[in-house]
Amino acid sequence: MAVRTAERIASQAPTTRTRAPRPVVPPDLRISDNPAAAVLRSATTGPVFRDTTARATGLSIATVNRQVSALLTAGLLRERADLTASGAVGRPRVPFEVDIDTFGTLGVHIGSTSTRIVVADLRGRILGGLTIATPQTGQEFAVKTVAYSAKSFLQRWYRRTPLWVGVAIGGRVDPSTGVVDHSKLGWQAAPVGAVFSEVLGLPISVAPHVEAMAAAELLLPGVQQDSADAPEQGHAHGSSLYFYVREMVGISVTLDGRVHTPSNGPGSIAHLPTGSEVECQCGRRGCLEATVGDRALHARAVGRGIIPAHNGKASSTIGDLYRAAAGGSEPARELLADRATVLGQTVALVRDMLNPDRVVLGGQAFTTYRPGLAHVARSFNEATVLPPTDIRVTGYASKVQEFAAVVASLSALYADPVAALRRIQA
């Protein structure tokens, strides 16, 4: 029965050939209390028994049985009869798990310089990805180019039925319409949601990328790369501060299992004063993003002669600075240590203002050059005026942007899987 229904959903679900536009659905960046969502979430880490799910979720065994039956019928779950315990008295206990073979979602992270396109299964595991340069000429051309590139990549996964598209992007996002303002790209009221919906013929959710990264910590902890940093499960209670630094800087706050999403868009820490003499495009000196962002740091490294402006035929990148530091260049190490010191001071400042229960550091500024973490920790401890707190580096390492896109593509399914499938079939 479950297999036949899954095939029916697959036949009715949109494919990349469908041209009819689908609605833009706001991402639901939270741990849902919907019973079906709780049961689905319990099965994302592997096979699980009904009684185990009842204990973990607090639902009655009758409720768990009803939700499992509904999700088996929908095709999102599958039973694992091969793992049934042998020799048991009475009705055999058959575990169930998320179906990771039939369906998939498409995630797109649009960055200032590069865009990452990935396909994920229903556990949130990335199956494959593609990186393209983010077009810099005209927002209409750029959005359509990225959308068609995503469509072309998705067509490679023809054996899977695509369910949803998630886009994570910086700037200001209207989640209800998918319209984006992105000053670094020069986009104003860019109809990202509408264009992707028209090109791909799938439901789409567009999320601010730092908020989506914070949501990945909640909803996808089981797929983090660094098991030493990854929590066993998302934090459903208390508060968390997510602090992101790469080309852009940003923060997001999670309260009791829900990512706080301001109605006017995310706030900005880009122009927090750091005390440095670095000039910012806004006309002031010492703004945070102009001091610690990858592009600004690369420019200073080239200006000081630490790395060349061109490496062979191509321009050098921030990666050349990291490699120079790893290769023993003291000027490179000093420059990265200076950035790490500023980062530690700024994290302490924001943490002391908000006083969250825990702090998560994400982005390549924290994860790519691990020796810099000692400087972050030292300057944080020197600057903070509050007692020690739970602070860690994300386990997503260099793939944090990709998993932000993945969680945007899965959030509606994880919040209310039955309603999401009805929307897909409508």
C-alpha cells in the first residue's frame, strides 16, 4: 500500500518539465510540535521502533501508530521488516525510517561571489552539488541564470521525485513572496521566489541565509560533518546565538526551538565598530564587515605583499592567504590572528548584550583556519563580563551554506509533512 501511494505521489508531484508556477511558501524554521512532524523527525537518524518514538516525542502509542500509518501511506516513511526482532512473543516489532531513496529536495545558496546548488534526501544529507559563479550583471539575468542552472542540475537526478526548492541568500528577504534586496549584488526587489517557481515548477521557500544556518543546527544535527562538534539533537529549549562570518557577517537568535525571524527582515552587525582603521564603503572606519570579511582581508593581504594579486593566470583568493599561513608565513598568521582577535571581541560584545544559553560560530572565518580559534577564544574570554557559556563551532564546516539551503528546502516538510504533500499535489 505504501509503495503504491508513493508511486502515486511521484506521478502527481511536479517535475522539472512542469511550467505551472507554484506558490512561494515561507520557510518554517523551528522544531515543530505537529505530531506527524515529530514522528518524521524521530526517524531521520535511522530505523526506529514505535514505542521508542512514543517515549522520545511524548506522544501516545496510539498517536504514533496513526502518524506512522499516514506517513507510510504518503511514502515519506518505509518499514524495515528485515530488522524485525526475531524470537519475540506476540506481534513483531517492525522499525520504520525515512525513505531516503524515492524523493529529493533542491537547495540553492546564492552568495555574493559564488552560488552552490545541491540535491538532498529527506534526512537532509547532501547527495551531490555544483558550484557556479554568481552572475554580477543585472538582477533579472542573474536570477534566471541561477534558476536555470539549478533546473539543469536537478535533471541529473531523474530517478528521484523532487518535492521542494529552498533558496538561502543574504540581504533582506520577504519570506512570504520570495522577494530579495541584496545590496552587495545590487538587487532591489528581485523576484527570486517567483522566478524559481516558474522555471522549476516546484513549491519554493526563500530564507535569509544566516537564519537558515541557525535552523540547520536545530533541524539537521544528525548530518553535521564534525561529530565532535555536532550535538546529538537540536536544542528545543533555551536560547542560542548563531554568529556567521565569511564574506558577509550576520547573527541569528533561536528561542525555544524556533529561529527568530523579524518581520522587517534580519538585523545587521555589518557596521558594528571594531576600533580598527580599516575604511568601510559607508564612509566610516572600523566597521565589522570591512574589517573581518573575506574580501576585505584578502585585499589587505595583497596590499601588504603577503600574497600576490594573481596566482598564475587567475586572481588570488582568501584561500591563498590560508595556505600561506599553513605554510609558515608569519605575516599571514599575524593577519589571521588579528582578525580572530576582533572576532572574539565582537562575539563577546553581542553575547553579553543577548546573554544566550549557548553560542554557535559558523562560516569559513571560523572553520577554515583552525589555529585562529585559539585567538578567538582568548579575546572572547578577555572581553566578556559574563560567566562562561556553552560556545562551539558548527559541525557543518565548509558546507554551512549548502546546509542552509537544504534546511530551507525541507522546513515545510519537517513542520507539517502531510500538509506539505497536499500542497505539492494540489
